[in-house]
Amino acid sequence: MNKHAAFRQFRNFLHKEGKNITRERLEILGEVLKQDHHFKIEDIIGKKGGGKRSVSRATVYRTIKTVENAGIIKHIRSVNDEKIYEVVRGHHEHMICEHCGTIIEFHSKELESLQQKICEDHHFLPTQHSTKIFGICASCRKKGVK
């Protein structure tokens, strides 16, 4: 999703929900859209916490939830009670290291085809899916983690 489309989607969502389009909400969305990788709310707070026009921690938390509800970001997983998010930018799956928390994104046409076939075999109409494979990454395995 490009930046302009994300702002338009967010504004439309706020309007539909009867919420105000505020400078703070738009600034937080702007920081979210700058994220190239998976991120935590603390990453956004770190960017918005200083400067002349600081935004409260509570505002960031509420706005992130609103951005998620608008379909612009999605929650990937939680680590130590802290949610990890990503900006929605096309379909992919995740491999997650249970030791260091590294998240590896991948896309597999074969996996997509298999999932579709399984749904067809069970006369099931999928609306969305998410595959998360948990294990130990190569870097941790090299360090002897099992």
C-alpha cells in the first residue's frame, strides 16, 4: 500500500467511525508508514516522544489500535507482552525464531496452491489466512541453540 492510499484509507476509516482527523493521528500514521520492517509501539513512541510537538504514550497506543482497525497494519505476534506489527504490503508468510525473535518473511506459490486445494477439498471458502512457522533461525543454530 502506498503512502497516499494509506492516508486516504485512514481518513475514510476515521470518518466512517465518527472520529476526528487530528494532527497527532496523522503524524503517528506517518511514522508507522516509515517502518520498513516489523515494529513495536515503542519504536513509534521513540520517534514521536521528543521534539516541540510531543505526543503522549496513550495517544500513540490508541492510534496504533485505530490504524490496525483501519487495515493499514497488522499484528504479527507478541514478545514479552509487547505486540509486533507490520505495515500491510502484500501477502506473505512468516518464520519466527523462538530464541531471538527474528521474523523472516517468505512467499511460496506451492504453499498457496496447497492451501487453496485443502480449502476446495473441504468445500471451504477462505477469506484470509496467515501462516506462522515457529522454530530456531540459522544464526541461533550456529550458536548452538536447539
